[in-house]
Amino acid sequence: MSTSMGRKIHSKLADSLCRRCHFCKEDVEKLLVIYTHLTTIHKRLDRSIFRDVLHNNFDMTDDILMDRVFRAFDKDNDGVLNEEEFVFGLSVFLLGNLEEKVSYCFKVYDLNNDGHIQREEMFQLLKNSMVKQTTEEDPDEGIKDLVELMLKKMDHDHDNRLSMDDYKKSVTEEYLLLEAFGPCLPTKERREKFLQDLENDCINIGTPRQ
């Protein structure tokens, strides 16, 4: 494919995508160039390569959460991100409104995709996050207590699990609960840096982790 033809295809696709996301057409075109770069080197944007993108650009290191972020982006569940999934996912990840972020975070935390955040999932997510921060030999009891506290605070229909309605109501009342079960969105600093680098056309994709 010629460079000229490739640019025309990118421009046409960007024109379509920018109408349905929070990025302007120019930024969508830049994201498509990044996507092409990634898929030219690695043939396809799979879970492993996407985790490198999250690590290199947003300092994400939690394997479970990075895997779940990938699944939230991968709308058709085929194990690979296409251009649309890449752009739309980043649109929510970086610029999403409250409703979009609530839906995204809930999907990340719903480990078994059953439409609820179960007690066991809360325990797994919190343990994964807190074990790295505690010096206790057996932090399980403390984590179980924290799960009970979260349920008491967020389980509005009292069925010992969190539905989307429970989660949305809780986050609406207290925004800090959005990432209650682990960081799955970029920090303000990383978000602003990525958007600034995108504007300046100097995104550093980085190399895969060793």
C-alpha cells in the first residue's frame, strides 16, 4: 500500500471515528499512526503488546488490572485490538465522562463477566493491590474486613455483591470510589503528559518489557 493511499484511508477512518469519540480528527489520525506502528512491528495489537503500552506510557504494573483493561478495550473479545477498539478505548481511558468511566471500571472489576462484582472478586482485587503495600505476613483477615466495609458502603440493594446500579450510585455519591478496587485509569499527570505528547506528535511507544 502506498504512503499516500495509507494516509487517505487513515483520514477517512479518522473522520468516522472522531464523530463517535472524544478525540478530534487530528488526534485520531495520530492515534491511528501509533496503531499502525505497533501492528507493523508486532503484526497485531494483542494483550502482551497492549500491556507494554500501558506500562511504558501510564506506569501501570499490575498484571491482573492490565489484563482487565485490555478486556475492557477488546469489545469483540477476539484477543486483538482493532483500530476502532484502540481509539474508542483510549477515548474513555483518557477523556471519558463519568458514565463512561463507571461502565469501564465496572467491567474491569467484574472479573468473571457476570454483571456483578462479587465478594470473591473484591477480595482478589484488593489482595492483589494491598499485598504489595503491607508488611503483614497474613493480610487476608484485614482484606476480608475491608471487603465487608466496601459492601456496607456500596451494596445498596443488600445482596452481598455490587451491581452496576450499586456501583454507579456509590461513585455518584463519592467519586473516589470509582477506583475502589485498584487503579485502572491513568493518573492526572500521566493522562496530561500523554495528551500533550499526542498534541505535539511526540508519543514514545517504548519497547516491550524484558
